Amino acid sequence: QVQLVESGGGLVQAGGSLRLSCAASGRTFNTNTMGWFRQAQEEREFVATINWSRGSTSYADSVKGRFTISRDNAKNTVYLQMNNLKPEDTAVYYCAAGQIYGDYLARVRAAYGYWGQGTQVTVSS
């Protein structure tokens, strides 16, 4: 099992910044990919993903150029730096982990086997 704990959410004005953290513990050697997803209404949508060893990243078009995903392998922690936040970024943000092969699958919610509890991000206009 892998446990994921998110932190760093909160309330921020439009144009502001937040940094989310996701600390992984347990059998993390069973995973090679970390991702961030968000859910505002019914669907949980892809935000960003990073490969633990290669460090390769991928972003949703809606956040490209504003959000940055990074990792600290020594701390088993993944970060999501969110700049120039917009009201439409308001959502519960979830961290996810999985053993995933392929850039396409890394963007697919069902490919991830482990999820955190989520952290609320609210952007006021």
C-alpha cells in the first residue's frame, strides 16, 4: 500500500499563488508516476504528472505555463506550484500515484491506483 497526504490548499485571490505538497509513504517503490487531479463538479480532471525517476512532466492545457509539478525523491514528496490562479482553478485537488507506462496513460485517472484525501483550493475573483 501507498499512502498519500496532500497539504497546502487554501483561499487565495485571483492572480495569487499556492504550492501544494503530496507526501508519499509506504510501498512507494511500487510506483513510478505521480499526478495531480482536480474535481470541481462531477468529473475529476487531469492537471499534471511527473515520472519519479526521469522527472518528465506533462500538463493539462488549462494550466500549462501557470502550474509547475516537481518532486523531491529524497523526501518522497511531489509539489504543485500554482501561479496566476484563476477562479476556474477552484476545486479539490487530489494527489495520485501509480505504476504507469506511457505518456498518455499518465494523464488518465483510472491508471492511478493510489489517491490522497484531497485539499481544497478556492480562488476568489
